[in-house]
Amino acid sequence: MERTVRITEVLRNHNFLKLWIGQIVSALGDRFHQMALLGLIMKKGGNVGEELSKITFWSVLPFFLFSLFSGVLSDRWSRKSILIGSDLARVLLVCAIPWIIRDSTYITPAYPVIFVIGIFTCLFSPAKFSIIPNIVEERHLLAGNSLISSSALLSVLAGTAIGCIVFDSIGFKPSMYFDAFTYLFSAATIWKLTVKEKERPEIKGVAVVLSDIKEGMKYMYHDARLMILISFGAIFWLVGISFYVAISDFAGKIWGFTSLTPLGLIFTLLGGGLLAGAVMVGKYGDWVKRSILYTGSIWIMACGIMAFALVQSYMAASCIIFFIGIAGGAFLAPINADIQKIVPDELRGRTFACKDIFVNAAMVTPVLLIGKLTTFISVRSLMLSLGAGIFLIGIFVALKSIKLNTIAPQPNNGEK
């Protein structure tokens, strides 16, 4: 039997620790500008669900448009340099937002900046997940990815809570500048990494880029397990973003919140559950068949969302959302590690870029649809329908995840 991998083993790797801490801080601050914009929307009395869906749309659209190219760059350029450059560019862009929004009741001028921030995030994402196997041992991939994914999600959701408090306390501009600082902090931690990257061939024209894209797509389509994992990533974020928008609307219409802080607490509990679920999978995930892990997690999420829709009490909903988070963390944590086990280093950037395309294609249209539905459908009915739909998606997950049982954990080399 495989020995249990302790989380402390991974954290003793100083390179991984630097990357992990940098991404926690960066993800924490990343929510600040979105929460500040959301706070402006709530103050002017706009439809929170619809406006939040627009902000999210402009954030994720670059992934759909540019991910193939960012994947090629990640396989052709230094991944460390891409990560640092993307962070520094986002520092400048976030600092520009307070100067672009002159009228606090009209946030539309910020959308182009949010879009450009999304472009650099699109460059950052495949490079980040591609560099992890270059700094951790293969047997630590599941635990390392669990920490990166879950801690980033926890930071995002905790950042929502802290961002709400900051906005309610001291306003819009400090939120923007704190977010810029977190990107700068991330760049500094990545700069301190010691990474042995392979020498990569230069890009000598558009034909090379197109050839690389074709090669990456061909590889992806010829591995059924890889396509399943990419589809699971898309499913998670489709569920996650739909639930995120629905909760935001739920808080105003059902509980009557007029400030951001109670909503922030809900998101923090969700993040705590995600972290708990992912840490458990990072430690024990290789003991469980992938079909059981993925299928059980998504069905628990579905049942939890339907229960959340029916409760009246804020306290009861807070407990339920923590357990939804545990199931979500258990579903998300193995995906990137399983992809890294399958894909060779020279194709890893393009593979994660393709994953980003599918993930964000699954998000772009639904996020606008959910935002519109909040204007004329009962929020409870919307939440119940979402839970029922996820339960049906679980049937697809159950059938497809059987093939993933062939992704075996790494041998323990006699360790006990």
C-alpha cells in the first residue's frame, strides 16, 4: 500500500513553499478589486448578480481567446520569467483602475482594464501549473497541487471577506492598491525560486506557433483520460461560478444584506471547506479509486446546493456551505496532479492552456445566463435547479471517471 504523504513533506521543499506563499497572498488580494467594484454596485443599488456576472465575464474572456498562444509561450519561454512579467504587468494595471473610474456610480470604463488583467492572468496560469513538476518530486504532485489549488481558492474566498471589510471600512482606492501589492509580492517570491528549466527552442515565426498549437491539440485529443480530466475541470468551474453568482444574489434577496461583510463570511466558510477537502485528498487521495473520489464529491456538492436553497437560517446555510466546500475541494484537488502525471514536460504548458480554454468556455456563457436569470427567476428556484443539474452531471462523471482508475499513484520505493 502507498504510504501517506504528509503535507509537511511538501512544505519542506523551499522552492514549493515560496511559490505556495506567493500564490496565497496573490489570490488573497486578487479579490480586492472585484469586491471593491461590487461594493460600488451595491451602493448605487444595481442588480448585484447581473453586474457581478459582467465583471466575471470580462475577467475570463481572455482565457477563451488567448489560452492556446499562452500555452505555446509556456512551452517555449522560461516559465519563471513569464510568471514574474505577468505579475508586474498586473501591478500597473490594477493601480490604474482608481484613476479610470471617475464616477463611482459607473464602473463600465474599468471593463477594458479588467480584460487586459485577464490576458496576463491567462499567461500566468499554464506557466504556474507547468512549473510545479519542475520543483517537487513526482510522488508529491497530488499533495502539492492540492495545496496550491485549495489554498488559492481559500485565499480567493477569504480575500472576498477581507476585501468586503476593507471596502466597508476605508473605501475603493485602498482595495486597489493592496491588490497591486499582492501581485508585487508574488513576483518577488517567484524571483527567489531556484528552478532547473530545460533549454527551450525559440519561436521563429507564426508557423511555429501554429504547429505547436496543432501538436498540443493532437496530443490532447488522443488521450481519453486527459480529455476526461479537462472536462472535469470545466465542470468544476461551471458549477463554482454559477454557485458564486447565485449566492451573491441569494444574500441580498433572501437575507436582505446591504453590506458586504456577512456575504464575505459565507465565502470564507466555503473556502475553508475547499481547503479541508483538498488537504484530505492530498493526504489520502491515492488510497481511493478516482471513480469513487470524483463521483462521490460531485453528488455531495449537488445535494448540498439543494439543501442550501431550502434553508431559511443564515447559520444553517453557513454550516451547509462548509460541507459543500469540502466536496468541492475533494473534486478539484486531483485534477491538475493527474494531468501532470500523464503529460510530458514539453507539452505541459499547451495542455494546461487547452484546459483553460475548456474551463473558461464553460464559464463565459453560463455566467452571463445566470446573471440574467437572477432578474426574473426566484433565487431559491434557481439554486434548486442548479443543484439538480449538477446531480445529473454526476452521472456523466460516474461513467467517465472509471477510465481514470488507471492513473496509478507513484511507487513508494520501499518507504513505510
